[in-house]
Amino acid sequence: MFRKVLIANRGEIALRVVRACHELGVQAVAVYSEADANAPHVREADEAVLLGPPPSSESYLRGDALIAAAKRTGAEAIHPGYGFLSEREWFARAVRDAGLVWVGPPAEAIAAMGSKTAARELAIKAGTPVVPGTTTALRDAEEAAEVAERFGYPVLLKAAAGGGGKGMRVVHQRSELAASLQAAQREAKNAFGDDAVYVEKYIVGPRHVEIQVLGDQHGTMLHLGERECSIQRRHQKMIEEAPSVAVTPELRARMGAAAVAAARAAGYTNAGTCEFLLDASGEFYFLEMNTRIQVEHPVTELVTGIDLVQWQLRIASGEKLPFAQADISPHGWAMECRITSEDPANGFLPSTGRVRYLHLPSGPGVRWDGGIETGSEITLFYDPMLAKLIVHAPTRARAIERMHRALLELTIDGVDTSRDFHLRMMENDDFRRGDIGIQWLEQHLDELLHVPPAPGDVLRAAITAALMAERDRSARRGAPPASSPGESAPDGSTWLRTARREALR
Ligand code: MV4
């Protein structure tokens, strides 16, 4: 195992990697920008190196500074986390060329999966089902029309260099094709510097189900089952769970084998994820491979009992996986809510400010992977995800109840967050039935959004809550209650429960 590892990231994932390092007896070197000098990931690490000013381009994206910091501190390996430089082939290569170990897949595997058309070709060769479509760039609208005719409308135009939804255009009929192709090519050129666009059959109303894979450098490649990630908005996932209500053990085995085959074909090692669309008839189609540890990895950890970040480090240091596919079976149900500094009631507008007070949920089956604390300054420099609240329970229904309970315990004062949105999700009938697809959230946003109470209502509720808290406080002192209204908090009043807890603090 390494003696020292540099973590080229910030926030909750940097802290997650620090923890894995410490459990393995490895020293952790943090890096930070001027905005993060007091961040928890810096404090929890064994040492830390300042990269530069707050903008990512001058700090966390500076490959040269990261490699120099690793060299200077004597770190033997770099863990990139997710985002930032985690999927840049050039950085994985530069780390290797500097004589350091990259805690991730080989640069060649990142490159192979980086082009969506190359990834499709690879998957096809491996026998992994892909969405019907082409694997080469369209020459013109004539060719696009020919292909569309062959697969039938609607079709989806996609950027070859894309991913994450940029440069995509749905086309419903021939007459729209030429204009949509032009628009997609322009968008692709702007976003990726490459105007290559190809065409796929458009799958209507599918789920997003992804398979976690884990491979060592000795030829073992396993899958760790699926995550259901359909609750997303504008390609930002909000809730993930494992397993998926739509996946039977038989389907899991087939999707798992398909993911393992694609990963093997790419020469993949370490942790990775194959994204699939799963349609209503149970057909699944490979979309792309994420060549990094993902935000939602904890739900897989909770149902499999396998520490993915520890295994990333073990695999990178040359260890062999000691378990086989037959040893892996999901137990119970795990669910994750992404707690972001966005105001759902305001179109998910990013919110900034200082975290004035933070009360974290705990108790049975609750895990908090966070990167904030009381006093943290939330800026617009970085991703709005503050933390992940993750629960594990025997069944999906109990996981939802547990998540609801944990969300009620959570208080974040000072910035607007997605917490209330998640409470409404846990109460939603479609969600509780598992009756959801990738379009569900955007179609149901209005009914989920918190309607702000009238100003008078807020004042009345605050006075009532304060009086009830005062009564409780008097009771604790053994004094007679100030008044004896005899009433208790209305059933399930989160307002009163929170006010009471805060007043008694
Ligand atoms: C699709 C699709 C429907 N049909 N491809 C979105 C981002 C990129 N990973 C691929 N995406 C999609 N590809 C075909 N042929 C629908 C999506 C899609 C989507 C996929 C996964 C999760 C969320 C999504 C939201 C909108 C569209």
C-alpha cells in the first residue's frame, strides 16, 4: 500500500478519500484554493498544499501544480475524485509520466470511453447492447434522413465528443432534420471543439440504470449491481438508489455481464460505471462509461458492503480482488439525496452565504458524506452539492421512511438548500411506488415545489412554536407550565418539531 496519497479534489469527496486513506494507514495530502483554506478536507488531511486563487482554472484544474505538490510532499499516488481532472486522459498520462500512480483507470481506457462513438463501437464488439444507431459522424442531412428512416422516428442527434446531454437534439420528423442537425453540430463545435454528430433511435420514457464495475490489474473484473438514477433535472441527478425496482436478479446478471464485457474491451481497471437506458419492456442499452468514482457510489457500498474508495486505492497499489462475482449480492435498500445549495422553490437558483448553523441527522442506517460545517462559506466558485445524505434499510419502503426521518433531523441555516424538495419527494406517491423514469422529475416539478406560506402564517407559526418550546422548557425546569393549553404539535408538524429543538438547544 502507498505511504502517502495526494487528493486532487475538494469538498465531500476529498474528505471521503481522506477517510479511506486513514483506514488504510495512508497519509493524505489535501490541496486547496484560497477560498478553501479553512475547509474540513484541509483540516482532516495530514498536510495540505495551497494551489492558488478560488477559480477552479487557477486551482483544482492546474495539473502542473497538482503534480508538483505530489512530488514536493512525497506522495506516491494521486486520487482525482470526481469532476475536475478526474476524466482527463492528458492528466492521467501526466501523472504516470511523472512517476506517480494514478488512482483510476489507465489513460488509454479513459480515452477509449471519452469518444461516445468509439465507446459505442467498443461496446458493440464486446456484445454489449447499444441503442440502435450509427457509430460514425453524419456527413449531411441526406445521410441523417436515410439512417432515421431505417430506425424510425423519433431519433436523437448526439455529439460524438459529448456526454452529459450537451449537443443533443430530438428529431420527430424528416422536415426538422436539417435544421436540428445544423444546431446540434454548432452546439457540439462550441462545447467540445468537434462538430461530429451521430444518430440514435430516441428511447422514450426510459429509466437511467447504471452498473458499477470494479477491476484489478490481475484480470479480475466484477460488477457490483445497479444504481437507479432516474430522478434528475437537467442531467443533474438528485436522488439515487440501489437496487432498482425495475431490475430482477436475472436482469441484473445480464446487465452486469454486459457492463463487465464493455469494461474489459476498454482495458479497464479500477472503479467505473456503465450507464444504461432501461425501457418499459425491459430492454437495456449501453449509453456511456464514467471512468471515475461517482457521486452516488455510497449506495452501492451500503448494499454490497464493499468500500469502493478503499478498493480504488488497493487496486492502484497492485492488490488483487479477493472476492468473486458469486460473493457479491445486494442486501437491503440504499438511497441517497444530494443536498445542494440551490433553492428548488426558485427554479433551483444557486444560493450563497455562510452556514450559520448545521444540525446533522444520525441514528440507525444513516450516513452523511459532507464537506461543510458551521461557518462554511458557500460561494459560486464550485459545484453546489454540499453533501449527500444516504440511508440503508431492509426494504425500499423503510429506506424512504428512514430518509424522511433523517431529512427532518437535518437543519442547515444560512443558505437555501434542496432539503425540503427531498422531503416532498419522499412523500410523493409516484416515487414511493417506484413509478418513475428520466422524464418524471421535470414533468412533476410544479406539484413538488414548496409553496411559501403567507407572511402572517409564518409569524403565527413562529409564535406558536416559541410558546410550545417555552412550555417544554418550563417542564424541564420542573416549573409549572406557563399556561396549560393542553394541545400538542399538530401531527407531523416539521415546523414545530424544528422550532422546539432549536428553542431547547
Ligand atoms: C438518450 C436518451 C434517449 N434515447 N439516448 C442524456 C445524457 C447522455 N448521457 C445520454 N442521454 C440520453 N440519451 C437515446 N437514444 C435519453 C437521454 C437522457 C437521459 C439519460 C440518462 C439520464 C438522464 C437523461 C435525461 C434526458 C435525456
